[in-house]
Amino acid sequence: MRISKIKLVNWKNFKRAEVDLEYRVFLVGPNACGKSNFLDAIRFLRDIVRQGGSLQEAVQLRDGVSTIRFTAARKNSDVTIGIVLNDIDDKPEWEYELSFNQTGGGITDLRAIVKREYLRNLKTGRTFIDRKRDREPNDYLLGFTHIEQATINKDFQSFVEFLNEISYLHLIPQLIREPSSFLKATKGEDYYGRDFFDRISKLNLKTRNSYIRKIEKLLQIVVPQLEKLVLITDEKGIPHFEANFSQWRPHGAKQIEKHFSDGTLRLIGLFWALLDGNKTLLLEEPELSLHSAVISQLPDVIYQFQKRKNTRRQVIVTTHSYDLLNNKGISPEEVILVEPEGKEGSIVHLSAKLPEIKALLQSGNLSIADAVIHRTAPADAHQLSLFNEL
């Protein structure tokens, strides 16, 4: 399955956004325009249904409804996330929408409350959830979504399992090198690499070794002198990656991840994320620390990994990189442009529906990078070099 459509209302940067998503999606836009917030709407649904999760937990991880809500929300202040999931044959199967707000009445009573929850199977026409606050006045029960309740969601378990298995990666090399020096970013969840090796070591041995062999072959293409990559355990039982590099010594030189370059660590994390799982994968700026020659190959690498799965895996990527998008295999239907809209939030465009981008692509030998990247540059960036008050 994949997410084929997403709708956001009053979600963080977005007053309203509704856009179709392909199997491979590239989110581009200026700094602080809301690319990560767009991904976080998908993570939010995952946080509701994951083990130990709930609507209240997902909201509190983001510091409350008032922090989540679009700052310029006025008449309608409800926050809404809606998605459509397509099945293995790429036909629409599930439609889900959740609207929520918060109760009033003082500091002790600020909790998230469901205003609307709806789930329908588009193939059978059966509606599994249809809740509105005015139909269900018990505010305590409205503090829980139906998708998080095991006694209710068993009839639409495939939908819930899809959300639960969505994964996110924004690997930070320093967290891998010195995990004990950093606290977890979120309760019970690690998105940035602090527990990366623990998760790897918990995989069954056959799967783990298969992944490592594949990653080793890929790294040998771009990392000079790398001959071997293995997972070892030190005397304290802590797992480490160990790489053997060829040199003048007969048996080469060995290094553990503490001595790997940022680029090598990011590639390991990227390849592992692409290998591990078959549900939607969210990637933040995978181009960081990588050479432009490698970056330019990432869209094709993602596509090759997608082909390996029995079910094509959806991968959604945020990026600023011209090199990454400068690939003739990327269609305008795969690129979503996030742009500031005046002084109140951001707007989302599917590149294929923007006449000026279509015209540029049809005018000559241009890639999607030529058509969109110039639109992501801050208009006044040139003034940084003219600033004379330092």
C-alpha cells in the first residue's frame, strides 16, 4: 500500500494543503517553509497507532494542540489530517480523516479531543468509523481515536498496521558515534540514529547479514579502499560496525563507526532504511555530507530499492539539492513544491500542475531541478554578503 493523497487543514505551516503522492516523492522548498512539518503529519498518524501511542501522546510529543495548529487559524480552528491509501494494485482502498482540537477550561483541562473521525473502505463501500463530536458528546471518549483502540480497530487492522509501519529517518552521524552523550529526542522513539545499532542488532541473524552484505557492496562503489563491513560486539556487549580498508598492511586497517566519515554513516543509514521494511519511508535531506556525484544517483538508487520489494515501497524525500533533482528520470508528478504564502504559512503545489514549470520542461533539454530549485532560493539571500554590521 501507499499514501496516494494527503489533506492538511490548520496543520502547522499549512492553512490548507491537498496533494496527490506518487510512489517516489520529492518535497522541495525554502528553509523553514514546512517540508518537515508536511512529513510530520504522516508521522503524527503513526504515533497515534504505534505501541504505547495514542492521540494524547502524539499531541504532547508536539507540545500541544496550540503548537500544532496553524498560527493564523481563525474561524475554524480544528486541525485536520486526511489520507487515501492505495492497495497493492494501486487502486484506492482506504480513506481516513481525523479532525481534532483541544478542550478548554484551564491548565489542567487542556487535552486533545476528536472533532471528526472517519474511515471508509473505498473498495467495498463500507464505513468503519463515522464520528462527530455533536453525535458523541462524551468528551472523555473523544479523547481517544478509534484507530488506536485494539478492541475497535481489529476490523480494519490492515489500515492500522500500515500506519504503524511507516518509518522515518534523519540520521545524525554524531548521535551514532556518541549515543550515550545524547538524550532521546522523543519518548520511546528514536528517529535520528541514537539507537540505530541497537535496532540493527535485534534483527534476526539471516536478515541482518543479508542487509550488511548488500550495503557492503554498495559502499565499495563509493568509499575508497573499503573491503569488508561487519557487525561486531565489544566487550561490553555494545554493537558496532567495523570496516576493513585495504592499505600497505597485509590485512588492511580496521575502523569502527566512531571513525567513519559523516558521508559513510549517512549512506549506511540510508541503505539500511531502504532495505528494512516495505511501508512508506520518510527521508530528510539524504544528500547531506555526500559528494554531488553520489547525490545525483540517489533517485535511481531509491528506484532500484523500490523494485526489489514485492510491493513497491513508497519513499518520500525532503531535499534542497539541485544535484539530486537533476535527473531526467524524475517526473513533475513526483515533485511537490512548498512555498511561503505571504505572511501566513505555506502553500503546496504539485509541480505537474504548475503551468510555468510545465512550460519550462517542454521548452528544451531541462530537468525538474532547472524548473523548481530557483523557486526555493530566498529572494534576499544576496544581502548576506552585503551585511556590514558584524
